[in-house]
Amino acid sequence: MDVRIMVETTFEDGETRTRDIGHIHRSHDEVEPENLGLCLEEAKTLLNQ
């Protein structure tokens, strides 16, 4: 499973900008409801990028 993390900003004039922050990959055996969020290590890696 590939997860894309994006930030979408809508300005007062209606303009919308999307920024791709990063992505993570999880194997199909990790796809469980408790694994859908980011773990601390994944978040730290994304912040460092």
C-alpha cells in the first residue's frame, strides 16, 4: 500500500494549492486499521525531508 501525504491550501480568493509532503509504503500484510496513521519514526523522516 502506498500512502501519499499532501497539504491542500485554499485561499480567500478561491485559489487552491496542493503540496506533496511525502509518501510511505507498507506491505499488504501491514494494512490493518491500527496501522493507517503515521508512526513517530515515519513522521520524523518526513519532517527531515
